[in-house]
Amino acid sequence: MENRYSTAKKKTKWWLYGLLIFVVIQFLVAMYYDQEPDFFDVKQNAKARAGYHQHEMVTGFTSGATFMEVTDVLLSKPGGYLSNDILPPFVLMDNIPNWEFGVLVQVRDFARVMRNDISRSQSQSSEDEHLAEADPKFHYDNSSWILPRTESEFRKGQEFFHEYLTQLADTTDPEAQFFARTDNLVIWLNLVEKRLGSLSQKLSASVGQDRINTDTGGDEVATTSTYKPSELRVQTSWLQIDDNFYEARGATWALIHFMKAIEVDFKGVLEKKNALVSLRQIVRELEAAQDTIWTPMILNGSGFGFFANHSLVMASYISRANAGVIDLRQLLEDG
């Protein structure tokens, strides 16, 4: 009887040791993959891609190459694409999946503007067939783990976009175009403005606020589909604080690269409007939002409380960048 008890006790002990080792390994794997990717140089990336594929550095190539690299990082960073993983420890991780979603929103916006505006000479012109195929692929469900998996659809989108980029770099083929015009840049900036404004609002709601309802903008004859009170109580659930924060980190990471690519391809437009400095200041504000986080978790102290509130700090940088985008758009339209 004693030997049986001793044997069972040893089995239980080894089982507990094995469980502990498994948990530690899972924790270390999660810590390793829970890291945001570094920046890349958009000009060096474009030159490398042009050299590898023997492409010409035509107008628009830097923006296209940047788009390709951003999507490559989204899919091929350490751990790969995590938003649709259902196995531990990835299913328990939410920081990087929210970072991925922030990047994906910017990728989708850029792909849509490329398809509808930048690649077309006017509203009545035909859309580029490769971009028309690529665009919906990036709008596929971002969390599909069963066939077709999200990654496979995004990869198909990359392939179609690469076909466009290859045709664009062929100076003997006029079919694929990139029109670096003021109106096209303004259309994209309008989208960026709305995205940054939304992110800023979500981040600011990390502390409860009583806000005046400005939905109708003071228009006396304006109506809404449903009633809303004149004052609203807005507060983000504590479960979503870090989700919103890392979504903003991903969005600003992608925007930094797209802005730098735009500076290259729209340089003539920006110089003519004396807007290069404005664009660079926007990038500077976005880069500040990417500073290293020195705490193991996102703190949510009150506005002027004892502890920091990382969401309010992020909202401050994004609001300043958004103000810069608004000024840049107005400068391009009126300057």
C-alpha cells in the first residue's frame, strides 16, 4: 500500500513539473513574439526591390514598394500573423493582434485609394485590373483560421499588387499608372484624418468624460436616424484600454512608412505647395507615438492622477498629428 501511494505521489509530482515547464515555455514564447516590429527605410526598401526585380524607380514605385513591405511585415514578422491563431499561447495574446489590426486598417485604406484614385486619371477612366483584384483580398475577414485562411487571401492580394508594381515599373507599358496629383493626395489625407480622429477619441475615453453631442454640428434642421441625448457619458471599458492602445501603435507605425513614401513620390506637389515641412512634422509626431514603453502593462491612471495614463499620452501625439494632417490638407487645397 505504501509503495502504491509513493508511486502515485511521484507521478503527480512529475505531472506538476511537466505542467509547470509547459506553462513557462508558453510564457517565454508569448514574450518573444509579443514584440512590435522595427521601422524600415522606405527608400532603401524601394531600391532593394527595384534591384532584385530589375525594375525602374518610376513615380509611385516607392509607395508601392512600401505597401508591399508593410504587408510583408504584417504577415512575416516573428510569429507570423497572429490575429487568427487559435492555439496557445497565441490565442491568449491580444497586444500584437490589435497592433496588426491597426496596420491592416491603414493597408486597406491605402489599397482602396490606390485602386479608386491614384491609379486612375479621372473618375470616368477604367480601374487597374490588378489593383481591382488586390483591394478586396485585403478586406477579407482578418481573423479567419479555417479555409480560406486570412494569410492566404492577403498573400493573393500581395501577388496582384506585385503585378501592378511590375507593370508600373515597365516604362514601355503605359497601362499601369501612378498619378501623383494634389487631388489624389488630398483624398488619402481625408481618410487619414478620419482614422486618426477616431483613434484619438477612443484613446481619450480611457478616462470617463461627459461630452456634448456634436453629431449634428449645430445644424438646426439636421436629423439623425435615432435619438441621442445632448450630453453623453463616454468611457472605454478597462478590458479595451490596451486593445485601443496597440491598435493606435499599429496604425501610426504603418502611417509613418506611408507618409515617408508619399514624401518621395509626391515631392513635386509638396514642394510646389510649400508643404514638405508640414508633412515631416506629421511624421515627427507619429514617431513620438512609437517611443518605447517602459512598463510591463498599459497604465490607465486618471488625467492628473498619481499614475500615468498611456492612452492619454498616445492620444496627445495622435491629436497633434491629426491637426497637422488637417493643416496639410488645407494647404494643398488652398495653397
